Amino acid sequence: MIMMMKGSKVIHILFYFIGLYCMKITLICAVPCMDSEQQALLKLKEGFKSASDSLSSWTAKEDCCKWRGVGCDNATGHVTILDLHSQDPFNILQGEISHSLLDLRYLRYLDLSHNNFHQIQIPEYIGSLQYIEYLNLSNANFRGTVPNNLGNLSHLESLDLTGNGFSLRVENLNWLYHLSSLKVLKLGGVDLSNAEGWLDAVNMLPSLVELRLFFCKLHKLYQNLHYVNFTSLKFLDLSYNNFSSTIPDWLSEIGHSVVYLNLSKCQLQSMIPDAFGNLTSLISLDLSENNLEGPIPLTLSLFNKSSSLRELYLSNNRLNGSLVQSLAQLSQLVALDVAGNDLEGNITEAHLIKFSSLQVLVLSSNRLVLNVSSSWIPPFQLETLDLRSCLVGPKFPHWLRSQKNLSSIDISNATIADVVPDWFWNFSSKVKYMNLSSNELEGYVPDFSSQLQLSQLDLGNNSFRGPLPRFSANLRILILADNIFSGPISHLCGILSINNSLSYLDLSSNFISGEIPDCWQYGHNLVILNFAYNNLSGQIPNSIGQLINLITLRLDYNILSGEVPSSLKNCIDLRVLGLSNNRLLGDVLAWIGENLQNLMILELRSNAFTGRIPKLLCQLKNLRILDLASNNLSGTIPHCAYAGMNSLGGTGTLSIIYYPYTTYSVGVILRVKSSEHFCRGLICAYNSQIDLSSNNLTGMIPEEVTSLVGLLSLNLSRNHLVGPIPPNIGEMTELESLDLSRNHLSCTIPASMINMTFLEVFNVSYNNLSGEIPNFGQFSTFMNSSYIENPQLCGSPLLKICSIDESFGDPHCNNENGDEENQGIQKEEQDGFEIPSFYLSMGLGFITGFWVFWGSLLLNRSWRHTYIRFLDNMNDKIYVMVAVGATKLRRKFQSQQPLEVKGRQ
Ligand SMILES: *[C@@H]1O[C@H](CO)[C@@H](O)[C@H](O)[C@H]1NC(C)=O
Ligand SMILES: *[C@@H]1O[C@H](CO)[C@@H](O)[C@H](O)[C@H]1NC(C)=O
Ligand SMILES: *[C@@H]1O[C@H](CO)[C@@H](O)[C@H](O)[C@H]1NC(C)=O
Ligand SMILES: *[C@@H]1O[C@H](CO)[C@@H](O)[C@H](O)[C@H]1NC(C)=O
Ligand SMILES: *[C@@H]1O[C@H](CO)[C@@H](O)[C@H](O)[C@H]1NC(C)=O
Ligand SMILES: *[C@@H]1O[C@H](CO)[C@@H](O)[C@H](O)[C@H]1NC(C)=O
Ligand SMILES: *[C@@H]1O[C@H](CO)[C@@H](O)[C@H](O)[C@H]1NC(C)=O
Ligand SMILES: *[C@@H]1O[C@H](CO)[C@@H](O)[C@H](O)[C@H]1NC(C)=O
């Protein structure tokens, strides 16, 4: 041992002298890269299929120590550093990681992060690189089991496997026991569900400073730990796991070192322990999005004495009690977020007087009153203020005038009924996010075009008036829905210049008139365009087809006329197309089915569309709402399975694109139960429906319709349909409303309908049905107007009593659907069906690497700001990812800024 040490010292001293000597004649003497290692690197390069030539400097001519990403030991010339993480999505490494990596025996630093290795396994031989100190394989799309022999890397100080998705698993963490030098361990997004003893394993790491196990499918947070070993721990992130337990005591015992503790989104229950007051080093505490209840413990006041805590995030729990009481203890905070709890209190100037450092104040969605005088000048300068659904009004909060640093402000739904003062509109050029929606604000909105920072503006659901305000091309989200804006919008064209950022434009429910401008050629960022419920006239302009990223287009309830330009074919991402209640005509369905295959909602009601319903419409596999009522469609109803509505099974797992602010933006108008009601968010979530009423359809009701087991409402009334009601209609067990009135249907009411226990509306009046009305179950609730004008129908509630013959209906009528030619098709369509592609891609996105996922699947940057929430019962990862806010998560997977001040943006 001593001999060896001596030996290496001698060598070091030797190199030291060589080094000194070399400093004089550096160029000649710099130790060049080893030949064998150069060869190894070139082999490695061969294995990579580099999208573009990020490894172009790797050529045999050049000394490999000078290659990009390669670092050598000055003295020995051995390659010790290989940093191949990619910095942009168009320049990533793919392909295989050659075995020749092993020839780089002295490698200490290996970073392959942010590449895409297409679901290969982490090569086992990495565990043989015995000198490795830093290993970063994050966001690189690896799958499979993490090799246990990483436990051989006894020099390892930092290991990062974050963001490879749940397809990367760790069976147990016992191999950690050997890694006594480990300081940083990041396994975010790695599936640790089998790693039962994870806590014991990490507890053996005395040097551990940073531990991040967020989104690891951990399900057990041990309540007892006999001895807390990780005394060096500073950063602990266990967020996004499903612990369903209380906060264990041992967490408060690590309190003398931990500065950052994140337990958000962990299903934690019960109260915040008083012992949290012992966490005296803590700077940032995040317990948001759990099921914590009870008051904010007053022991947190201990923090006050040591004054270390700067950030406290408690949002979206069930905390109750008085916030005011706790406030007194928290005045040293920089960030306070208690949104979405059940806290109450009347916050006055006195409560806030000591908060001189405060920058982030988020109080939204509690039962809080902010009661300050109009002359109040707060001690703080906020950057983020969120008072949504607090009681702030009725007067406009004049103290805002003192806030010079605001970049995000939300005073929506705050019971403010006032004219917005002039100073407010130009008081801050720093504001990026402004939400004043759902108040009773009045007045004219000024020209925003010089507010270059402003990125999101929501004035929806107020009483603002005047012409559509001008705004800058940097604005991404503009919501002016539900106001009194009027006049033409042709000046939009001035904003939609080449570099505009507009991604979400909602002007619905105003008094806008004139034509839709024809200048959408630079609308490539637009994802949502909503002009519904206005007075727009003229034709839909052709350039609208250039909105190739559009997901929602709503032009319903205007007075638009002419044909729908077929350029709309290009908008292949469209999921919601609403053109109802206009004066549009033409054979629009002919090309919709073929081109707009992602449609979930198609509403063309009350226009003058003609033509047949093409079979191509059956290909819309995600379709949930098909409303073609009150047009002039002719021909038969195609035989197809309408696979989309059927696909997700009986309970109907419709997912609606949900926009929070305004009724019409939600995008769906339900006509279930014969009454027209609007659907807000969740209420819609399980509805799928077909309305083809009031057209000119002929032929029989195709039997395939009955395979739509998730359907809630079917309306085929007021057509010319003939033949029987499909005998197996009873398979549509979710159906709540079935209207077949005013057709020429014959034969009996099928006995299978006994299964339709949810049926609330049933109407077969004005047909040619015969036989006895069933008298069981839900049938007893239907009135006689459901059956009138069927001369051969008998039994209660009709007055006509059935004779013995009549009970069985027309003997010539066997209720068989005569048309058999298309029965094969139904089968095919069903079999070929899978999870809707959108969700599939979302899911896959999660699994695949960072760039693949965030780069392409979130479409573009505008996505994360569109507040789109998908409500479904697909698995948690997708739900969580989208609902919680993709931005937040994305940030998590990319990097952590331990002391970042959370705000909007
Ligand atoms: C080479 O040596 C110099 C001086 O000792 C040091 O600053 C530098 O970081 C070394 N470079 C590498 C790649 O090890
Ligand atoms: C604490 O860590 C040391 C060193 O890793 C280990 O030997 C010891 O068993 C650990 N103690 C407990 C109780 O885990
Ligand atoms: C606001 O405070 C004043 C006294 O300071 C009180 O009279 C008033 O009722 C309070 N308003 C609300 C809404 O609590
Ligand atoms: C149905 O079609 C016929 C002829 O094709 C036409 O005369 C009639 O007006 C149409 N009915 C409706 C409601 O459009
Ligand atoms: C319906 O379309 C038919 C031709 O398909 C046409 O003759 C008729 O006038 C249209 N009816 C209405 C009300 O537009
Ligand atoms: C009604 O059905 C009967 C057979 O049940 C048939 O004879 C008759 O022609 C039909 N009437 C009409 C108007 O379709
Ligand atoms: C059934 O439809 C007819 C005609 O379409 C209508 O008059 C009647 O009120 C409806 N009855 C029920 C219960 O909806
Ligand atoms: C790993 O690499 C990613 C991206 O290159 C970086 O954000 C992250 O901080 C690195 N991990 C560690 C532990 O240094």
C-alpha cells in the first residue's frame, strides 16, 4: 500500500517537473492523446448516428484531447472527460454506445445526457469504468433495468438518470451501499416501484448532499428510521410519488442540514407536523398538492428566529384555519404560496407590514379577504401576485400602483366592480402575465402594442368595451371573451406579422362584426382560435388553412356564409371544429373525414351543408361529438363503427379540451336531455354524442351504431329513415337520450332495450312502429308524447290497448337488419383500433427522451401556455403531466434550481 502510494507520488512529482518544463515549450511537449484511446473514441463515434455532425471535430488528424467534448489529463494524456450532452434538439446523438468506451480506462466524467438512444439498455459495461466520478445519463431515452454493477463505481460522486421515463427501472437500490463517495443522486422519473428498501439504501450514504427521487413511483414512505445517517443532505426532492401516508418524523430529524425539501404531489395526509419547526436550516419548503389538513403549524414561527425559511409552498391541500395568525410568523418570506386551500381571514395592512422581502404572493382560491385602504403603500415589491378568487373588490386595488416589479398578476374572479384606472394599463412595462378575468371591470382597453413584455392577457368575462385593442406581436395568449368589444377586427393583420407569437386568441361572445380578415399566413403558432358568438359575416377566408398547428377552431354563432374553404384540410391537428349556426353551405364532409383525422368534436349544426355523410367520417377515431343536425344532408347513414366513440369502453372516457375562462371557450354545447346547456370542464368529460337530426337522411339505421357503447346521446330524428330500430340497440348501455322521432321506422321496440337503464329521454313518435310498448323499468317513466303518431303501436302510456295479435307486432317484421353487406367492416374497424393517437403520443413522449418528448410532442412553445387540460382516466403519468403544468415538470426534468423563486412563467 505504502509502496504504491510512494510510487504514484514519484510519478506525480515526475509529471510535475515535466509539466514545469512543458510550460516553456507547451506546443511541442503537451502530452498527446493515446493512440488506443483515440481509436476507441473513433469507434464510439461510428456507433453514434449523429443527426448532424456534432462530432465533426473528431477526426484522426487532430489530437483527440482537442476534440469537442473530450478532456484529457494534462499530465498523462489519458482521456478523463467525455461530455457529449447535447445542447439543441436538432443535434443529438443516437445509435449505440460502443463497447470501445471501456478502452477509456481512466474516464472520470461521462455525460451523455439529452440525447436519444432509442430505448436501448444502459450498457452493463459502464459499471466497469472504475474511475468514474461523474455519470450523467439523464434524458437520453434509455430503458430497461439499471445495471446493478453501477455499484462497482466506488469513486462515483454524482449519478444522474433523470428523465428517461418509467421504462427505466431499478429493481432495488442495494448496489448503492458500495457508493460511499456519492454526493449527488438523481433518479427522477426512474421506476423505483420495486425498490422496497430505497430509504435504507440511501440512508447508507453518509456523503449524500443531493437526493432527487421525484416521479419514481415510490409508494412507501417509511414512518420510522432507526438512525438518520445522511447528515450531509442539503437537497431532498421526493415529489410526485404516491406515498399516501403522513409526513414521517424522521424528516424533521434531518433538519439541521437540509435547505431544500420538496414533498409536493405525494398524496401526503394528515397535518403538517409541529416538528417541522426543527428544520432550522430550511430555506425552501414545498408541500403543495397533497392532502394535508389542519392549520399551518405555528411552530413554523421557529423559522422566524433563525430566519432561514424564504420559500413556503403549501398550495392545493386542505389546510384550514386562519392564515392571518400564521402570517405573523412568516414575514421573512420571499415567496408564499397557499393557493387552493380552505384558509380564511381578513388580511389587512397590519398583517403585511413586516413582509419587506416578499416577491411572490399567491393566495388564490381560499376564503381570504384582502382589506386594505386605497392609499396603502406595501413594504414589498412583488414580482408575482395571485389573488384569484380572493375578495379584493369592489374597488380596484389602488395599491398595485406602488408595485414596480410585477411580472405576473392575477386578480381574476376577485369581485372587483370598477373602472380600471388609466395608470394601471401603463404602470408596468414588465408585466408578462396579466389576468383580470371574471370581474365586473369596465372601461376602454388601451393600445397594448408598446407592451412588448406582455405575453398573456386575459380580460375575459368582464364588461370592457370598444374596438379590439391593438397588441404587440409578442403576445401569445389573448382572451377577450365575454365582453362588449365591437367593430371590425381587420387590424389583427397588423399584428400577425412574420414574427408574431400568437398562439391562443379567444374573442368569443362579443359584438365583433365585419369579415374575418384574410391574413393568417403567419399564424403558424396559433393553437386555438375562437371567434364564436359574434356578428362576423362574409366568407371564411382561404388563408385560415395556413394555421397548420391549430387545434381548436370555433366560428359558431356568427353569420358566415359561402363555402368552407377546403384549405382547412391542411389543419390536420384540428381536434375541435365548430361552425354551428352560420349560413355555410357546400359538401364539407367530403373532405373533413379524409383530412382532419384528429377531430374530437365536430359541430356543424344549423347551416345549409349538403351532400352525404361519407364513410370516411368513420375514420375519425377520436371523435366524441358529432353534431350535423339541421343541415341538408342526404343519403344513408354509413355503416361503420364510429370507432372513436366506442373505443375507450363503456364508461366513455371522453376528453375535452378545456379552457378555463369562459363558457363558450370550453367548446362544447351539450344537447343531452333535449335541453341546451353548456358544458364546463369536467361535466363534459364523459359525454359523447351524435346528432344527425333534421336532415334529409334516408335508408335504415345501421346496426353498427349499436357498437357505440360509450355514447350518451343519439339523435336521428326528423329524417326519412326506414326499417326497424336495430334489435341489439340495448348494447348501448350508457345511452341517456335516444330520439328517433319523425322518421318512417317500423317494427317493434326492441326487447333488448331493457338493458338501457340510464335512458332518460326516449322518443319514437311520428314513425310507423308496431306492437306493444315495453312496460318494464325505465319505460314506465316515458310519457305518451314519446310514442304518438305510430298508428300500430299499442299499450301504456298510449290509450290504444293491444290486441293479442298486435302485442307481437307486424308478423312480416322480424326486426332483422336486412343489410348484411357491411358487417365485416365493423369488425375490422374495431380490431384495428387502439388508444387515440394523441394520448399514445403523450404517453410515449413520457417514455422517450427529453428532446423527443419536449421538443416535438408538446408541439411548440406555445403549448405550455395554453392552459389546456386533458381530463381523462388514462394513467396517471399523462394526467399529472398535463394537468399539473407541463412547464413545471419540464423544468424538473431538465434541471433543478434549488432556490428558484416559483412564479408564473
Ligand atoms: C491542465 O492543467 C491546468 C494547470 O494545472 C489546469 O488548470 C487545467 O484545468 C488542466 N486541464 C485539464 C483538461 O485537466
Ligand atoms: C450509516 O452509514 C454508515 C456508512 O455508510 C454505515 O456503516 C452504517 O451502517 C449506517 N448506519 C445505519 C443505521 O444505517
Ligand atoms: C374591511 O375593514 C373595515 C375596517 O377596517 C371593515 O369595516 C370592513 O367591514 C372590512 N371589509 C370586509 C369586506 O371585511
Ligand atoms: C330533402 O331533399 C329534397 C330533394 O332532394 C328537397 O326537396 C327537400 O327540400 C330536402 N329537405 C330538406 C329539409 O332539406
Ligand atoms: C337541399 O338539397 C337539395 C339537393 O341536394 C336541394 O334541392 C334543396 O333545395 C336543399 N334544401 C335546402 C333547404 O337547402
Ligand atoms: C307501416 O308499416 C306497415 C307494416 O307494418 C306497412 O304496411 C305500411 O306501408 C307502413 N306505412 C308507411 C307509411 O311506411
Ligand atoms: C317527441 O318528438 C316529437 C316530435 O319530434 C315532439 O313533439 C314531442 O314533444 C317529443 N316528446 C318527447 C317526450 O320528447
Ligand atoms: C446532467 O445533465 C443535465 C443536462 O445536460 C444537467 O441539467 C444536469 O444538471 C446534470 N446532472 C448533474 C447531476 O450534474
